[in-house]
Amino acid sequence: MMGIKFSSKTCALCISSSVTPSGMSEPPPKVAPVCSLWSFDQKCSDKLLSRKAISAEDRRLIKLRTNGFKLKDSICTFHFKRYIESFVSHEKDCCNILKKHPDETRVKATSDPLTLPLREKGKRLGLFIIPGKKLCMKCRIELFKLLRTGDDVTAPAISSSSSTSVAVSQDSVGPGCNAGEGTTTSDDNNAAAGSQGSFVAPITKDTLEDINKFLLQQKENPIDLKKLSQKRYVLEQLDILYKIFFSLAKQPVPTTSITLAMENSVYFEEIISQLKEYVNGTCSLADKMHALSILPRSMTIEKIREYFEVSRRLVKNTKSLVGTSGVLCNPNKKQGRPIQEEIVSAAIKFYLRQDISRELPGKNNFVTVRENGERVRKQKHLLMGNISEVHEEFQKLHPEIKISRSKFAAIRPKEYCLASNAGMHNVCVCSIHENPKLMFNGAHLNQISDLNSKSPTDCIKFFVCTKPTTECYFRTRSKCPDKMKFVKLIEEYFDSEMVEEVTYNQWESTDRGNIITRISSIEDFIEDFVNLMEDLITHHYIYKEQSAFFNERLNDLQDGEVVIVGDFAENYTFLVNDSIQAMYFKQKQATLHPFSVSYWDSQLEEKQHLSYAVISDHMEHSTVAFYSFQKKLLEDLKKKKVNMKIIYYFSDGCSGQYKNKKMAANVWYHKKDFGIPAQWHFFATSHGKSACDGIGGTLKRLATYYSKQHIQPGTLITTPLLFFEFAQKQIKGICSLWVSTEEVAEVETKLKVRFNSAYKIDGIKSCHSITPCENENFVLIRKYSKALESTKRKISTAEDHTLKLEEVRGYAIYWNHEEPKWNLCYVNSTNEETGEINIEELTNRQAGPPFRQTSLPAPLCYAGNSVRQGACLLGLPVAFGRAFGPTPK
């Protein structure tokens, strides 16, 4: 409101009226003009504004915003500021002119106020619109829709600045020009009142030229610059301009003008509303900045912060980014050249390697990932090192691939976790690797620059040749470097640091594993560390070789080759919600043996994987139990028509289950038992973690969740058989098999001769491969699977000594049910027709030669050529230390 003059006159409220004692008021003295809005809002200030100093438009706004109070003489500055200057800023809620909300409800309005042109259009629809009030987004859109679809959508083009106030500047027009009086219009009373013109904007020559162009278009005479000093001429020209504007306002407005502008305003409001929903719905700061960058540059930081409910810092950073990068800018750096799919596939395949990661067996060791838009739980894998070490190993294996460490880490699948991640409690680690590592870290040997080693495995290079051979790693080569160079480097480091004692942790294996803290002198520490390094060299080489052989077999499968990995999982303990205390101290369990099967499908021409889990109520983890599980597994694979020409078994080296003479005999008999040749390979000690651990952990986790959620009768899992039925019905990705205790007992009876007559296998504890010799009763054992050197070990074939009836002769034994005991006898004759054997019972030769003849059914008798060779009845072996009875004829 330019040109407004304030006067320091007193408001009428500040003058108290004098009252006579009789109670009659005396006429007040002559006072200054009173604020016209005193009776409407009795809050006035001292300073007043005259009516003539206020434009017609402002007077109209005051009347509309005060429900019809007319401005008579003057108004105080408080009311002028309240209803003109700050009226819009005080309006925060929707005025609800369309009655879309309950009266008591307060709905937050948009930031754009209603204008005078909208009031004129609202009159045609019977709406009382107060300029300066605000609407919510819903009411605003609805209002513009009503205005757009109204019968008579025409309105005079009178904007919020429709009052015509012209001032001619003497400096801008020319010398001798005086300011003319402005002509104003009142929209309510249609009366014009002249007032002293206020200098709103000086009329320059360029502005005058634009006005003259407009007058020529309207076929009127242009304004003469020389006559602008004449007051009458200026008023005449203003009247001409007013008539032109008024006639234009009465013309029907085309749809491409005001109506189109209103429609675009509705669309703009919708865009802003949807943009607000997007900003409030995303959690990414980059996405928020990307969306806010399209807002008009004229919107202030406060307005954006208040409307979109974001921080001032975010808006400020967005505006700064828009100034440098333009709209739709992204705070993140532009993505460079995408990495090739072959490199990604090679990196992920490397993460899957047995020596790089291992699957955790715990039922709580899982992570939730998204696959095809769905949340899937996957078993965690523990990386056997940090990202830098794994990346370094990858670069050694693939020197032709160039990939940065950060990109290699970004490719890592989510389920492959580092040891530092939360919940990654690592157990069952290798003590041969861990104890040197604890000593290495305790003494801070990584600070020795000449060692250039980050771990004990990096120190192996000081103990072997520059181009090491197998003899170097097995410590049989005499030309390997002397360890004294390594010892000298450590001694020099301790001397430079003035270290006299070293404190470190160690794992001890007595009755149970326990970690202890040791304090050793420099000499004892170096001696113990070197001895542990000597053991680590061979063990680490075997670990690497076995892992490489396993990966080679798994990745280069040919048609007919099958790789089976097996391992006994920890028994599953049944869980019952709200169980009594007695159940906790005597919990029932089920045996669980997972298998991971990989083979080549010639029809699909791709590698296939199968997951199996054998569940049993037989609690003993033995070679007999494994043979029962193995038999059930191969029967199912044959039903699925898996092409099996040779089977490669992989397992850990547990002597009670896999690495023993019984298993060696089973490998030799594998082709006779199942019709398929087989080889058995063992992982390095304490490095037998495989996919079987994940299968077992998944099965136990899902069963535990099911038990917690189902407590109704008939849904509890309380026996091994119910556990098997649950796994068979509820878990589709794992094929579950059932083996009962009776089946294991039957197999044990069948294999008793084989196991009891099995020969001791010398060196089986240090071997990691068992391969049967064809057409010979020998097996080949190797220190590692790809070793060129092997050792032959004989396998007992007593199980195959079945004689025909006519071949039964010599000494035999039989079971006497009357005594009962085993008795030694001599075979006299056999009867092929009746199937009986005629024997004579023998006694000790000192007791004389009395004999007693008896007959036994042929199928029950097993005989040999001499008693020392051994004989059995009903499949039970018996060996004799000395001969009994007379020498047979």
C-alpha cells in the first residue's frame, strides 16, 4: 500500500467521557477521529489512517473481511495491519464454504488464499467468498470444478490489483510535468472518488510506448507526451483507458484464458499434493531432494519446509543443488559403466566356495532377503575372512578380472555375513588355525614390516621354497629354507620393542575345549609358535587342496557323476509351549542327517541340486546308522531316475561315523551293494562345514516355529515320526526320508560279518581319500584327494565266503539250545536231497574221543577248511585260538 500516510492522533477509546454527579453524560469535547472498527473489534492503536489514504480495493477488502463494516472516517494501524497486511498469514484452516467438513472440525488449508476474481465468479454460484480466506486441497479442487462447469462462467477481468492508481513522474516524463490525480473505482458503491495520486510506479518512456501500442490496437489516439503536464488531459486519458478495460472485462472470457488458468491451478494443486505424499512416503533423502527439486524457485525455504514437513537443512541443500545441477537433480553421483554379468556371476560363485564361506547350522542363523518381491528367509553363510582378504583371494584366482574392493563387497549376497556382523557367533573353528592366530595377534606380529604378513598363513612362505612342492608342505624336503630366519625377525622385533613377556590366549583340548590365557617368555613363545606353524603348514595345504578338489568336482560335473555331501546334524529337541518342568530335564530328540546331492541333468543340460534330510528315532550316530540312511537315499535317487555312473561322497573326518575301517569296507562293497562305484573324500580336520548344516538348520528352525504357533491337539511335534510327517508335508524344498530303529537293526545284522571281519586300515586317520581297487580286495588311501602317491590297504572279504552244500567239509560250529553254547563239530557228510549236514561234536582232546552225531539244516551252517580260519552260524563270526579234537581223516 504505497503512498499511505500515518497521523499520530488519539483513538477514541483512549479518551474517557466525563460524567456528571447526577449520572448524565456531558457532551464530549472535540476529539480526534475515531477508528471505524472500534465497535467490531475493540482493540485499537494510537495511530490512525484517514479513509482517503486507503485505496478503494483495500476499503472493499476491509468491508468483506469484517462482515460488512464500512470504513467511514479513519482506521487505526492495528486494524489496518490485521485485515490488510497480515490477514492472509493468520488464516491457517479451511473456511469450509462448500460445507464439506463438520463445523467443529479444523482442517489444514493450503497456502494459496482466495482472491477477488474468485469472489465475483462465486456470486454466480451463490457462494460467499471472502478474499484472503483459504481452502483445503479437497475443497479447493471441488470449487474449481464447480466454477469450470458453471452455466455462466464469465467474470470481469478485475484482479486483486484492479484499482487504477496512476502517477506521472516529472523526472521520467519530462521537465515541467506535474503529478496528476488518480482515478479510483469502488466495486460496491460504483462511485469514483478522486484523491491525491500516490506514486505507485513512475511512467517511463518505454512504458508510455507500450500504452500507446495498446491504444492503437484499440483504435484510439495515442497519448501525447507534451500534454502530460496538463491535469485535464491526463484525466481524460485515464478515463479512456478505464472504459477500454471495463469493456474488455464485460466480454465473454474464452476457455483458454481465465477458465484454463483455473483448470491449470487445479492440476498444479494436485501435483503438489501428490508430490507431498511421495516426499512423506519415502525414507531416502536422495529421493526427497530429487522430488523437491522440481518446485518453483520462487517458493521460499520456510514455505517448502512448512508444507512438505521436511527439515530446513534438506530444503536448503536442495535449493543449492538445483542452483548447480538444475531441476530433477540427484544428490548421488551418476552411475558409471555397469559391471558385466560375467564378472558378477564369477564373484557370487566365488562367495559360494567351501573355503571362502560356510553355511551356519543354527536354527536361528538366518537372514530375510527379497526375491521377486517376496520376503524369503535364507540360512546365513559366514565368510572365512574379511572383505579385503576375500577380494585378494579372488584377484589371485582371476587375475584377468578387474574389479574394485568396494564393488566386490557390493556384489556380496546379503546372506553372506562377516564375522563382525551382529549375531555372528562363530563356533566349531579349527584349533590348528586358531591357536597360531591367537599367538600372532597377541604378540602383534603384523607390525613387523619385514614379515609383511597379516595372519599366520601369510608366514608359511618363510618355511617353504620359493616354488613350493608337495614335499615342502608335508615337511619331507630337506632343502626348504631354515626357520631361523623367521625366528630372527621375531626376536629383533621383540628387542626393538623391549618386550620380555608375551600374553596371549590358547585353546586347550582336555576333557572339553577351554580357552586359557598364557604368559610366556620370548624364548618359549617363539618355540611354541614355530612348532604350531609346522603343524599349520601341512594342515593348511590339505585344507586348500580338499576345498579345491570339492569345488572342481562340484563345478565340472559330467553326465553320470553325482556329488553327495553328508553330515550328522545336531539332534532336534522337541519343543512344546507351556510344558511342565519335568519335560525340561528329560527332553526327547530325533536324529537328523542331511544330504546335499548335485548331479548333471542331461535333458535340461544344467546342474541340479537336491536337498535331503533323513529323520530317525535311532539315537546312535554310527557307521551302521549312516549305511541305513545311505541306502534309503540311493533308493530315492533311483526312483527319481538320476543317472548315477559314479558317486563322489564328501564328509568330515569323524572316526566314529565315517573315517574308520567299516566305512572303508563299505566303500569297497559299494558297487556290489548298490550297483554303482563310489569314492569317499574327507574334508580337512574341523573344516567339514557344508550345505548340510544349512539344511539341518532350516528344518529345525521351521519345526520350532511351527511348534510355537500350534498347540492344539493333533498338531504337536513330540516324536521323531511326527517330526518326519511335518517335514514331509510342510517343507517342500527339502525331501525328507524316514528310517526306523528296526531298519537300522536289520542292517546291523546284515553287516555284522563285514564289520567284524574288517581289517585294520593303517594310516586312515591322516588320509583324506578312499578309492576302491577294481577286481582286487584293496582300497587306495591318499593324504589328499589329488595326490599322486597312494597306499594299498587290504579289505576282508569274509562276507563273500559262501559255500555250496557239496563243498561243506572240515570243522564247523553250531549253537546248542539245550546247554546253551557254541559247540565245535566235524562234518562227516552232507545230504543234498534233505539239505542236512551230518556232524560229530568234538571235545577237548584230553577228554577222550567220544562223539555225538547230530544233523543241522544246511542254511544254518557255515563251514571252513580249518577251525583257525573261522566259521559262523546265523551270520555271527567266531574265531578260535587253538585247534580242538582229532585231525580229520
